[in-house]
Amino acid sequence: MAEIIKLEDPRPLDINREMVEQAYDRWAPIYDLVFGGVFSKGRSAAIQATNKLGGRVLEVGVGTGISLPLYAPNVRIFGTDISEAMLKKAKQRVTEGRLKNIEGLAVMDAEQLEFPDNSFDVVMAQYVVTAVPNPEAALDEFARVLRPGGELIILTRVSADDGMRRFIEQKLQPVVRRLGFRTAEFAWSRYTKWLAGAKSMELVERRLIPPLGHFSLVRLRKIEVAAAA
């Protein structure tokens, strides 16, 4: 039976975990073909930034593992994704590419990461933040598992705060939500609001990324927070 959304529903355009999981299970067979070239410049920029930092890396939303061969051999990677079908592709890529620096791949919710605090030198999330039901909860988790001095590297679509582009994005949202992501609801002001409340995170860089300048590479550093006296 089709989902019925009542007019009084306070979240008429929201997405949930089951919706995202099902959407990306459907995308798995054709994801690389559809998005591999489109997002290649952003992916390369994010991987370059990660390789410069090195250490132990968590890639949240690793998908089909399209990024895995691009990491430097000395970088240790653990990849997570909500979709078992996507991870099946990633595991196949690791095996066929004989990628020795992949620590593991696991189905995991970005909002409830199964790692201790301060576990990784870098947390990478490519096109993930706007695809999870509660983006702020996911960002909180990314910050939690990142060690002090480490970086959170995000590739993300940044929607408009106002104007015609925002109007168009809002009109498209009911359609694209069933594809597993948002066109609206996550303007840059939402990131800055989260940063203001996070306390332990600071902005290092925001760089516009093709296509169309609607995407950004965002680097955030975790800083030491003094304990209360």
C-alpha cells in the first residue's frame, strides 16, 4: 500500500532509514554508471585531502566502494553503508582490486556508528549528509568517532537559503525523496548552526565543487575541548 501523508504531518517531505536503504539497494546495480563520472571531481578532491592527512579513515556511505582504489596504500580504511546491496559491490571491488588497506566493510547507520569515541584520524562522508533522516545526528556521530586534531571531510549538496533556486528545490523535493536524497532543507546556514552548537569542531575549508557549483567540499577539524573545572 502506498504511503499516505496527512496534511497535518509536520514532516511531509522527510525521509526515513527504510526509505534510504531501499532506494540505495535499487541504485546499487547502476550507481557507478549514473554517478561515477558526475561526481568524479568532487570524489578526487576529497580523496586527495584525505591522503594528505593519512592515518585511519572511516568512510561513511562507502556505497559500491568507488572511492576505495583512490586511497593511498598507507591509509587504512573502514567503510560503512546502510545498503547491503551497495556493500556487496564494494566487497567485490576490494577482492578484485586486491586492496590490502581496507580494514573492513559493514552495514551501519550513519546516525548510530558502532565505534568508540576518537577512533579515526579522518571521517569521510561523500554525498551522505543530505541523504540521512537526521543530518545533525549523523554529524554528531562523525564528530564523536573522530580523534582530536583529526578532520571530518564532507562532500555535500548545499541548497539555497532563498530565491528562485530554493523555490525550485522545494518543488522537486517530493520527487527526489523517493530516490533517497534531498534537494532542499540543507542550506549552508544549517551547517553553520550545527557548528555553533558542536563546540569541538571548527571550519577549515569550504570549496565549491562541480557540477554546477551546487556542491561543496567541507573540511572540519576536531579541537580539544577543556574539561569543566
